[in-house]
Amino acid sequence: MATLVNDRFGSTEQLKIIEEDITKFNVRSHFLPFLEEKSRHSKKYAKVVSNLPFNVSTDVVKLLLPMGDVFSVMVLLLQDETALRLADASIQTPEYRPINVFVNFYSEPEYKLKVERTNFFPQPKVDGAVISFKLKNAGDYPPVGSHKSFFSMVNSAFNGKRKMLRKSLQHLCSSSEIEAALTSIGLLVTARPSDLVLDDFVRLHNHLTKT
């Protein structure tokens, strides 16, 4: 693909072709100097528009969503099932997972439209879908002292998805401390991870870590 694009548009000064593995490429260090050069009077952001290989889509989403200082919006063509799952953060459903908390922490996702598999060549076995993510700036992220600590807690909670949080988070605090934290934020002591929205996880984390 890169060769074809280069052959057709290589002489265009407004286009730069970079052929790299996105999961290994240092996106921020490449784009920030370019954007700073363009941002003499006001902050500039890049946009992502991509038809991602379905098998790496979640990895790429996790890589790019925290880059609200670089990108303002991402518009991606993903597997329909994946797009639906990422856009819908409905609690108490089998599809509700840590990735939903992650996506909503860093962005505002919106499912746009379904793309039937017959529109692809070669035709895949599944349908695609267009989904957009409006990336948040760092100042708009939920207030947690450590992103790493927060998502570690979320992942631990979902590792025992059917377990009550007072059990699945016992490696962080005692059951009594977890129960006290749940009560203080207005949740039942029998709450499970699928009962909590993003804001609940934030308040629980901050209470347990005294942030």
C-alpha cells in the first residue's frame, strides 16, 4: 500500500509517507514537533482516519487514545462487533469490560455506521463499522493520582468479573476497607465490577488510595 501511495502522490509536498509498525512507532515524538511548528498562533492537533486491520485494532486504540495532546479525533473502521463494544459502555452487561472504562476515560466514543462485508475486497467473514473517538485533553481526564494505578485496579476488578469487589480487590486492601470505600461512595458492599460506571471506579480508586 505504501508503495502504491508513494508512486501516485510521492511528489506532493503536503503528504509524508511513513511505513512503520504503528505498535512500535513513536507517534508522539514524530507528530509533536510538526504540530508545534504549525501552532505559532493557536494549538494545532492532528486527526486519525484509518481502516485498521481487525486483529490489531484494540491495541492501536489503546496506544492512541491517551494522546489527546497530539490528536483531536480518531475515525476508525473496525470490526462491527468491536466498534459496538467500544462505543457502548452499558453496565451490567456481558460486553462491559475494562476497555470500556479505558475508552471513556480518554475519549468520547460514538458509533457512526455499519459497513457491510460485501463492501470489502477480499470479502471478510464479518461486517465492519465506522466509529469516532473525540479525544480528551489531559485537563479533562478524570482526577486520579496515577493512571497506571487506576487501570491496574480496574483490570484486577474485572479479573474476577463475577466476584464482588471486596473479594477481587483484596490484594489492594482488606475487605473491610473496600466495603467502607464502597459505602462512602454510595455503592452496595456487594457491588461487582459490572455495576460501576467510570466515575464510580474513579471515586473508588481515589478513596482506596486516599487521592
